[in-house]
Amino acid sequence: MIASTTTRAAAGTTTTRAAGGTTGHLAIVLHAHLPFVRHPEHARHLEERWLFEAILECYLPLIGALDRLAQEGVPVALTMSLTPTLADMLQDDLLRARFEAHLARLQALQRSERLRAGGDANVGKAVGFYGGWLAEARATWERHGGDVVAALVSHARAGRLDLLASAATHAFLPGLMAEPRALRAQVRVGLRAFAEQTGLKPVGFWMPECAYDPTFDAVLAEEGVRFTIVEEHGLHFARPRPPAGTYAPVASPSGVAFFARDLASGRQVWSRDEGYPGDPWYREFYRDIGFDLPEPELLGEIGPYGARVFTGLKYHRVTAPGIDLADKAPWDPDVARERAWVHAGHFVDSRRKQLEGIRAVLSGGAPPIVCSPYDAELFGHWWFEGPWFLEAVFRRLAQGLAPGVEPITLRAFLHRNPAMLRATPAASTWGARGHSSVWIDHPNAWLWRHVHHASRDVVKTVARLREVAARTRDGAVTAALEQAITELLLLQSSDWPFILETATAEGYAAARARAHAARLRDLLAMIDTGEVDDRRLADLGSRDDFLAAQRDMLPSAYA
């Protein structure tokens, strides 16, 4: 435990501050995840843009910020999860080449826009901004050899970033409780894939959707997970109730450390209505030239059958709540960047006040910690100025704007403060209403029948074939089994029920789920008869090539 002293804050009040001047810690956690989307059968597939937009708007700006902060010696302590599906896509040669083509098309479109509207008194400044912004993104991409994962790992090895593993395909784990071996396989494959993809030993684990049930505790511990994060009420209703509330981790009966998501810092950053992204000077997400301009002026930057798509070139700002998109005012990137600096200062000072208030009521012990997890894609995609804000937070902290507040990674906090209360976190998720209804409800209930049947069938098939495969060494059957497991993992992704619930790209999500279920049935039928269709197997392997270089580990994950 860190020794502490007590200092007088004001008449009648005391504030406890740890030796060395630390009032408390701020742990910012970014959860980086996208579902596995790869369509080699199409030259340009609409849903592959999800990855390209995230690389351009989120990951490259984040890496650029980390590069600058490192070069200038600004201390950074950031925790970030990296799911196997995202890492696999980021390391895929086909998708990397397609991203480069996507970036080249946008740069060509921006040059055309500069000729068309660069002199416009209203939007000319925004038009010009994108030229430099896209050039900076390309420079960051080329500086790191087009390898986003390697760039993140380099910052992790330098101590600025702590990377967390996650489940294989970001499965909603409570939905797999009926088949414990399938649940364990999601965790086991996720940890093994992370180690292969990053070269790092996984210690922390991001539970998809922060979805937890006490029955997961032993699984996490047995697979080597040291810490994870639950939603606020996961610790609030832990047994016994933690005296530090959500401001200190607890150790589960199996010894896994559980941190809790802080709601106050979450609302400030995540909420468009209450938080910073709703500021009238920030860029408007939904107003895009992809919908504003005549088709010929978009230079082919459209979707299948002429569908309009977001190009990422947006010239307008939020302006005011409820205002029609057509009435949005022009966006000024300089003003927006200044607002991000101001909001970073407000965020940092809010954490100071929050931690001082918490410290005042705690009876000694380790300094409190505010754990602030967010979707990484919030920063840059949904909230364009988010990467500027994040960089400014670390600069503000380094300037001493919030004395006593120290940024820290979750791993470093545990290293400094190994003593924890033993408690059992409550079942919880970070979804609406805090339970499972987002992922298991009427719009997506049909999907779970496929997931449960497929999970059961694969577990049985693996068990039946284990001795047979070892004895006969039938390479075709083994390859079919590995592909069947791949189809199961992709079917189990939490993204499909989430998309169905939110009714965004529900047609694509439903088609993907049904396709994986059907392919799995075909493969199991081949395995049952021993007659493997090599052409069909090769076709599936080229389409759904998730973890293609690590397939040999899949059957053993179900042991």
C-alpha cells in the first residue's frame, strides 16, 4: 500500500493525499474493435468502408498524436484494447491495399473540391483543411509502413500504451453461457490471437460490451487474465459492497482484478446531448458532400448501384440542437481545435475536483482511480475533434492544470497497488439499462437459436474428432473442422445482434449471420461423411479467412 499523509484543505474538512502529491489517478481506456468484414469477391464493398474510415479518422490520428507526444517528451499513460478481428483486418494485405486506394480517391476528391469550392467564403476554409489533414494521415501511414498494429505495439513497448486482449470475435459472452466450452474458446482464442498478432503477452482483457456474469470469473483466471473492466453497477452491487465504491478495483474470488467504468467522465465525453461532442462549433457528422453534391462531382466516391455514402469531407458544424441539416453553419477547423483544447482543460479540472472529493471521504489506502473507457472509434469518426481533445488532455495534465491527478494505465495501477478488497462483481453490461436486452431481445432473438445450435454442434464435433484426427491425420477433415470453428466464431460476434437491435445495417448483419450458420452446417456435414469438397473449402477459406495463419490452434481451444 502507498503511504499517505493528511493535509488540511479548509476549516472543518480534510483531504488525504498520497505521499508524492498524488490525489488520484485517471485511466483513459480506448476500446478498439470492428467486426470482421472482408469481401475479396467484390472490388469495392460498402461495409469495408467501416475499417477504412476508422483507420483514417481514428487510428492514424491517434498514432500521430502519440508520435508527437513522444517526440516532445509529454508523459502519456493510455490503455487500449485491440480485438483479434480488428487486428486481423489491419494486418491483411488485401485490406491494406484497399485502404491505400480509398485514401488516394479521397485525396483526388479533395483536390477537385479545392478547385470547386476552395474560394467559397463559407466552406473554403474547411475544404482547404482537408488537404493538409489527408496528407498528414498518409504521412503517418507511410512512416509506420502501413502497419497500424506495429505502430501501436511500438508505443506499448515504450510504456506509453498498454494493450488489452479481448474475445476472439467480440462475442456477447452471456449469450454463450449455455455452452461453457464455446464461451471459454472465445476467451482462449482471443488471448492466443492477441499474443500472435502483437508479440505481447496478454495480461488485461476487455470483456465485449463490458458484459460480465460471476460464472466467468474462473474462466478468466484459468486463462491467465489478470484484470478487466465492468460497468459501474458491476462494482456498485458487488458482494460485499466495496467501501471505495467504483474508485478502486476489487479482486474476485479467483483473483482477477475488476475496475469499474466511471459514469461522470463517460457522460462528459460520450454524450452528444450532455457532453462535449454536442458543442455547436464541432463538426457535424451527418452533413457530408457525399449527399450534398451531384454524382459527377463525387468522382466515383459512391456505393453500389449509385448509393450515396459518407465521404468524410464535411464542411458544416453542429450549430444548434435540433436544427435541420440544410441549415447547419460552416465548420471552422481552427475554432473547433480551440474548443477541443478548452474542453480538455474542463475535463482534466473536472477529474481533479472529482478525485479530491472522493479522496476526502476515503479512509486512507491507495489513491482513488477514475477508470474512463470509451469506444476508440468515438475519437475521430463520430467526434472528429476527439483525437485533438485526447492529445490536449495529456498536454494539460503535463502542464499541471490538475495538480495531484496522475494519468495511469490499469496495469501500472495494479503494480503499485496490489492490495485489493475481495468481492464478487455483479452481472452487468454497459448497454442501455445495464443488462443484456440490447443483444438479446426481439429484433435479434432469432439469431441466438443459430448461435446455440452451432456452438453445441461444434463442441460435439471437436470432441468426437479429437482422437480420430490424431490417429488418421486426415488433413482435409482437419482443415474443414478449422474452417467450421472459424464460421462459428464469426457467427458469435456481438456486432450482429447489436446492429439488428439498433436497425443500422440490419440487412448486412442478418445476411452475415445466416451465411456463417449455413456455411457451418455445410462443413459439419462434410466432416460427418468424411467427404470434404476441396473447392468449396478453399472458397470459404478465401472469403472467411479470419486468423488464417493461426488455424491450427482452433480445435485445441475447445479442449
